[in-house]
Amino acid sequence: MNTGKKFEKLIKIMAELRSENGCPWDKEQTHASLRPYLIEEAYEVLEVLDDQNFSELPKELGDLLLQIVFHAQIADEKNNFDINTILDGIIEKLISRHPHVFGDVQINSASEQTVHWEKIKKKEGKDSVLDGVPRKMPALGRAQRLQQKAATVGFDWPSIEGVWEKLDEEIQELKEAIIKGKDAEIEDEFGDVLFATVNLGRFINANAEDSLRKTIDKFIARFHKVEAHFEKMDHTINSATLEEMEAIWQASKKEVK
């Protein structure tokens, strides 16, 4: 069975699941009720990518594809749009956004392409170069994407030295806010420190969201080592001193990089 036939079969299966004699759970779902599953499936794809578990990647991508087909079926039933509307839209977008491939525009680098994309989006009706970044994105990823977009029109530091200076400035302002003891001001300045840190990540080609996610995973793995040590010694971690925990923590850092 070729790819097209397989895709058509998937569409038909989804329609049958939503039909009168279909699955009760599938029939009850709405665009709103599927929201958490869409997010969950996307994060499961990210997880297998982080783990480089490519044997599981097709399964997780399939689950994510199912969400798209599910939403298309619900919309089709309401005569809003169908799967063909989605396909037509992405085909048209890919062609229009790549005139250097499907037209006669000359583009020589990925950075030139990024700038050209933003120009095309502006012509498509976006009011601001910052439009198109979802408000529901995780904050670190949203910050980095907004900074990238602003940079395409030249709103950027000319070198990393300016980024370091800005970060130092924001840290100093946070320290001053902490001394004042005003919670609202502290939160505001802490946000500025995070935003400046994300910008530093952009300059050194470190994705803020990915970097923090990996650090969280590392923290969990190391802390599990600490817990396991005290369990092996027939002690609860609650009864350990900070110095004892710190000693095992430092040892775990050599095992979990």
C-alpha cells in the first residue's frame, strides 16, 4: 500500500471511530477536550528526541499525526474545514515561503532565508514582525523566538559583549529590588534576568528550553543517586544533614554528566 492510500485509510478509520456506531470516547471529543492530548503527544515526541530513541520516534510521531487527523474530522463534521484544507494550506505555504527553491529569488544562507521569511509573513498581512509566536508557548521558548524575530529587522546587539553587559545590568537591578523587598518589583526584575539569559543562549546557539530541560533531567538523575545512597545505608534522606547530602551530590555529579 503506497503512502497516499495509507493516509486515506487513516482518514477513513478516524471517520468510522466518530460515526454513529463508532467509539463512544472518540465521539465525545471536541477541539477543546483534545487540547491536553495534543500538548502531551508533542512533549512525548520531544522526549524521545532528547533520548535519541529513534525506534520509538515513529510511534510518537504517529500519535501526534492522529491529533491532526482527529481535529480535521471534527471540523469536517461541522463543515468548518477538512483534511484537504490543511494539506492545501501547508503546500501553498511551503511553496510561497521558498521562492529560492520554487521561484527565481536568490538566497545564499539560512540567515538570509530567515530574514526573507519575515518579509514574506509581513506581506501576508501580519501587523508586526513579532506576530505568529503563540502566547501558550513555554515562556523560555517564546522569549527566544521573539528575540530571533526582532533580530531579523536589526533589533539586536552587534556582539555578545553587549549581551553580557545587559545581563550584568539586569542582575544588579534584581539585587537592588531584593534589597528593597518589594515582591512585584523583584518578580519584574527576575523576569528581566531570565529574558537576558535567554538572549545570551541565542547568541551562543544554546536553545534555552532544551538547555533547561536537560538540566532538569540531570538534576533528577543526580538526586535519585542521593536518595538511593541513603536507602542503601538504611537511612532516610530526611534524617541526613545538608553536608552529608552535599557530599553524595558531588559524587553523583561524577557519575551523571
